[in-house]
Amino acid sequence: MEEEKNGLFPAFIAAKSEIAAGIFSFEFRDPKGGDLPPFTPGSHLTVQVPNGLLRKYSLCNDATERDRYVIAGKREAGGRGGSISLADETKAGGTIFISTPRNDFPIVESRGGYIFIAGGIGITPIMSMIRHVNATGVRFKLYYCTRSTEVTAFAAELNAPEFKAQTIIHYDGGDADRSLDLWPVLEKPKGQQIYCCGPRPLMDAVRDMTGHWPASAIHFESFADGAPVRPDDREFIVRIAGSDRTISVPPGTTILEALRREGFQVASSCESGTCGTCRTKLIAGQPDHRDFVLAEADRHKSIMLCVSRALSSELVIALS
């Protein structure tokens, strides 16, 4: 594939299908029929959707495949427009621009096996992982939480003989009181690695139930279309230590976005509070931490710019 100046590549949309209600699968191939850059389980692509927004989508096909990339995404009516553009404004036979794969959610070798926990469209990176683990013969269990059969992606594949014995699909109907009780699964660490991807309430619950596990055994990834927005979010000020620069961060805008609009170059990757790339030194102020990276001991001195906000009217951070 020939690289464009903006770091993205043209890809041929070989197939598009609705694999569950409101969930669309896309198969990308090299327009010239060549091999694509390799990827590892847990990897994602940055996709420039037709309206120009950049969105990250996990690869869900077998990582040994070099001829195609397969992603799946939910059309989020209440999102920021990226998923709607991808779902509504693309078609098989067209072209779209994508990045090379990047992995902020890598699977590590585990003799003790794996516990995979997915919620809704958070199943996408897990699909690539279980294909890999199943091929190696290492034991695993998948717990897949979803609302109903109609919105369950990859249901037929997960119910096929290859994965059915290792998979539990739990339907809650959207009722929190009917959520899957994961405590019996997570109560006693037995040497497994845990991988969790899904809505924030699910990831919060898993984090709360695994506080007694080794930190190196717990791995999270968010699939949110941008950072989480809450009704009580309010505007605050970010002051850059060592300068007189102050930046306003209104509701619906992340610290990361606000800094970039003011010309600051800040490294980031996942932009969902799960990879740690945008970790920044916190000098003063009361942060509202919304990440899945910082240990409790680090929360008074660091902040993740991509998702966290402020409980105080002002934060002071050091960018160098």
C-alpha cells in the first residue's frame, strides 16, 4: 500500500454487512491486491470516516491473515458523528483511508490461561485474541455481556463448536439488575490474564473486583467514540506550569483536545484512558480521574489528558 502524506493509506472496502442490529462489519483490502502490514491480536486501525473524523476500530479477524483487515463498529446515534458517518456513508466497492495497525491492548503469554470479558461492541478486539489463543491451545473463558440476541455481534461464530464450550453469552436486556455476576469468576486469582473491553460501567465493575489481582494481569480497552461526557461536566481552566498560558476546557472537550486547539503538541494513542501515552505531570488542582491506567499512588501527581477532567476550577500541569 502506498502511504499518503497524512500517514493514512487508501484501502478498498471489499465487503460491508450488518452483522447485528446497528452493528456493521467492514473488510478492507489493498487496492492493488497485495499484502497488508501485519498486525497482532488486540490491534486497532485509525480510520478516516467520510465526514473527515478519525476514529479507532479494533481488528477482529485472525492476525495471521495478511490479505485483509476486518473491523466492526456500532452505529452510535448519541455519539460524536464518527460511527454514523462510517455506517451511513460507506459502501462495498468504495475507498477509505486507514492507518497501519497499532496495538495498545497487546495479549501477553500466559501459562495460566485467560479470562476475556466483553460488553457489547467491546467484543471486537477480543475476537482476534480468542482466535489466537484457541490456535495455541491455551485454555481460556469468554464472558460476553450483551442486551439481546438481536444486538449480539459474532453470535453464530461464538456458538459454533470452535468456541461454544469456552463462551458464556449473558443477556441483560439493558437492566443493570440483571447484569452478569462476575465475582465468582474473579474472586480467586489463579494465574490467568484478564482482558476486558466494553462500556465504562462494565470496566469499572471489573476494576473494582480485581483490586486483589496483580496489576500486570489486568488489561482494559475502551471502544467509546471519544471521551465519556457526563451531564455534570463543567468548564475549568488548565494552567501550563512555567508559563503564563491558560486554556479553557469546556464540557464536551477533553484537555487533550483543548491543548491541541491552542497549538500544543501532545502525544496520545488510545484517547480512551487505557494506554497511558498521554500521562502528564499534575502540579496542582483536584483532578477527576477517568482512566484505567493510573495506580492509586500516582493519582496525586499524574493525569491522563485524554479523558480526565477537574473537580476544582483550575488544574496546573507540566508539559515538559
